[in-house]
Amino acid sequence: MEKDLSLGEFIITRLIKASGYSAIVFVTLIFYFLLREGLPTLGEVELGNLFSTRWYPIESYYGILPLISGSLIVTIGAAMVAIPFGVGTAIFIAEIAPRWAREILKPLVELLGGLPSVVLGFLGILVLAPNLRILLDLPTGLTALAGSLLLGAISIPTVVSVAEDALDSVPRSYRDAALALGATRWQTIWRVTLPAARSGVLTAIMLGVGRAIGETMTVMMVTGNAPVLATSLASLFSPVRTMTATIAAEMGEVASGSVHYHTLFFIGMVLFIISLIVNVTASSVVFRQKKRAERVLS
Amino acid sequence: MKKQLFATILLFLMLLSLNACADTPAQAAAKSGDAVYIENKGSDTMVNLALAWAERYQDLRQDVRISVTGGGSGTGIAALLNNTVDLANASRQIKNEEIDKARANGTEPIEFVVARDAIAVIVHPDNPVNALTLEQLSDIYSGKISNWNEVGGEDRPIVRLSRETNSGTHVYFLEVVLRLGQSDNKTLFAQNTLLLPSSEGIIHEVRQNPNAIGYDGLGYVPHDLKVLAVADVNSSVYVRPSIETVNTGTYPIARDLYIYTAGQPTGVVKEYLDWLFSEEAQTIVADLGFVPVDKPHYP
């Protein structure tokens, strides 16, 4: 009996260990594969061509700058929507809403997170883009802005869910102490609760941004996919082409092993590196703050 | 207990004999015939046509199942080269690189012209412009003209819509309209041309946006959009696309639609291809707004 138990224990520990390591193995394998398929581009396409501003692969124009700028501008726009609304909703749910409202709101927001992105894209084409065109008097509504608004809507549930958990785990005594010192409710939220939950809220924002930058279907449907270099925030009001939409639209057509194929993998590599940078920055900020918080508390 | 055993054996024997019955040669052939699947993939322009053909053919031949998917001409040919489909629909001719790739795989792509198609240039019904020359279209799409008032319309910006680059229609439009059919002409689409992933996307945007101009296969254009008449290079006669003007060759933006097979077709695939040139199949072509071909264009 005792031997059985230790054997079971042994197997389970190993299983858990293996699944923990498997994540690292998978990421390494994916990155290796991306490098193997993407790096040949550097030999096949001149750097001047690769970092030019025209993307037209069927005539061997492989400029990826418009695609990178397209992804960045749509993501920045999405963050401008998702951060205030997401964090605001989280604060409302965690701090202000009465119990019954919180119990309705949280599942509803999480339901929004389960909405398939293609459905949102469909709504974007049918409702959002035509109205944006009329409202803002634009030549067309299929713009980076339409993509940003929808991506913001897609990221909000992620931000709300994680940030609300973080705010919820701030000890009740912090708020009681702040209120006892005569702080108003707003001062308590802004000066005490939110800073105490800072690392969780930052993680929430980064997860939301990560969700936005990797999203494909919605942006392909509503951003117009014109590979124009976005140079300023004004480009929000014109069509853009993102890296994800380019890969999705063109991968089905390319002959494997061709220059175009390698370039699409190169774009995938760039995308991977960008989200890696976002994640590493986020976690380093979070870790640094944790240390400071620990210092203060000790 | 004994009785039960007996019944079981009897049942077993009955099943066995039933099974033996089913395996007569003719029935076995019919049975294996049930399993004949034809995979057909490619051009989005041809997807409705291919579906209509497949449905009618399956009514005629109960033993054949045809699966039709779109994705674009390039996608279909790529699938043919990767050996995942039997027939590739294409609205453009196969490229030399693709033929080379097929030969490297040990097959020879065979071409069949199964129908013809006119590319209609479409605008919002409220747009006062009714006709454009091929040169004007080229200037619009290459970015030289970017306001409707330069071609006799209202003072509105032109929003250019195009299919994605994996679409045969895109490539055809580039060669025949933007480059006016001149092989040394290197004109490209204006960079701010919207590349939409589907025909539906183009039609929807043109329907609600009076700034937009788009193009699509004639068979796909709904009646509530305005189809422009187009004049050929060095001609002042504006022609609207229709079956007659395509057959007489007066409408300048018309093309052949192809089906490719890997190697000479055999068996059921060959029978299906032969049927595509029958009067019945070509009537479907006309019904869907495409232009029938008169006789089989065997290479």
C-alpha cells in the first residue's frame, strides 16, 4: 500500500514536471522552426528591399515596414481603447459595484471574451465600418480605427478578468486603513488599491495587448489590408495591413520553399520577437515592482 | 440455453449469407463506386459555378461525390501540386514556376478551358459616372487619378477596392487593365488600394460607399450595383459586359476560366470533365452569368 502510494507520487511528480518543461520545449521548437523557415529570407531578399515600404509579393516587392507599422498602429489603438475601459470596468466590478451587479457583470464580461473574433469582424464590416465612414467623413470606414475598436473590444474581457482578480486580492485592511485616515473612496482606489494591485493590473494590460497584436481574423476583415506605411497617429484613419492578416491571407497560396514563403515566416518571426519583447518588458517591470513592494513592507 | 445458442448461430449464419449476397461483383463495383470522391478546389470566382456543376452531376451519377472549395486560384493550384485535390479551378493561366514545380513532383498539369468570364467594374448606384476607358481605369488603380471629378464625377475621393493577390482576378486585372495588356509595362496597384479577402467584401463595400470602385466576375455582381461600360484602348465605343459582348470580343476585360488536372485525367474524373463540355453543363454556365464555351478546348 505504501509502495503504491510512493509509486503514484513518483509518476505524478514526473508528469507535472514534464508538462512544465514541455511549455519551454514547445516554445523553443516553434522558435527554431520559425528561424529555419524565416532566416533564408535574409539571403534571398536584399535588405534594401526587405526594409522598403512596398509590399507586393507577386512582383517580388517584399517591404515589411508597412506591415510592422500597420500591426503597431492597430495595437496602439486597441490599447488606447482596452486599457481605460478594461481597467475602469475592473475597478467598478471590484470596488464600486454592489454585490448583485458584480455577480451579473463578471460572467457577462467573460462571455464577451468567448465571442468568436470572426463574428466581431462580421459586425465590423456590416455596422461599424459604414457608420465610421459617415460619422467621421472618411473616404472609407475600413481603417485601422475600425480594427482598433474591435480589437479593443476583444481585449477588454482579458484585461477586466485579470485586473479584477488582482484588485480583489488586495487585502481589505489596506482599504480600511485608507478610509480610516480620512481618504475618500476615489482617493482610496487611485492611491491605495490600484498601486497595491499594480503588478496584476500590468499583467492584465500586457495580456490584453498580446491578445490584440496576435489577432488575425477581425483585422483582416475590417482594416482594408492596404500595405501603406503608417507614419503617425493620423494613419489610424486610413487603411492598414497588419502582419497577421498578411500571413493569413497569403500563406494558403505560396509554394512551400519559395522566397515569398520564407518571407511570410520571417514576418512570423518578427511578430514572435515583438510579443516576446512585450512579455519580457512586462514581467521585468512586474518583478522589479514586487521587489520594491517587498522592501517597503519588510 | 441451448435454444439461445441455436438462435445465435442461426442469426450469425443469416448475417454471413447476407454478406455473401452483397459481395456479388456488380454490387461490389457499385459499392466501391459509392466511395468515389472528386476533390475540387480553387478560384473563388468559379466556386458557385463548380458547386452548381457538382450538384447537377451528383444527381446524374449517384456513385460520385464531388467536394468543392474556394480559396483562390493560387490556392487551388498549390493544392493540386501538393496532390491534395483532383481538380484545380483557376481564373488565371498556370504560371511557369507552378508548371516547373509540378514537373519536379513528376506530374504534368493539363489545362481545360471550361467557361469564360467578364470582369465587371462596379460602383455605387448613386455615382454619376457611367463609363470609363481602359486607360482611365489604369490611371485610377495605379493612383494617378484619385478624385472622381477627374473622370466626370462628383468631388469625392476614389477608394480603390481589389481582391487579395492570391486571387486570379487580381492578377488578370493587373495585366489587362493596369498594364493595358503590355508585357513591358510595370505599373503597380496604388499602395492604398484596399485588398479585400473576398468577393463579398468588395460587393458590400461598394454597395454602401459612394466613393468606392471595385471589380468582380460578372456572375457575382448583384443587380443593385452599377456596372460601368468600358472602352478598349484606342477606342471610343463604351461596352457593357454581357454574354453577347464577351462572345463577340467587344468587351475588353474578359478571360478564360480553367480547370487543371495533374496528368491526363482518367476514370471518373475524365467522365466528369467530359460532361462539363456537354450542353447541360454549359447551360449552367450561362445561367450563372458566365459565358459558355462552344466546344472542348483540349490542349
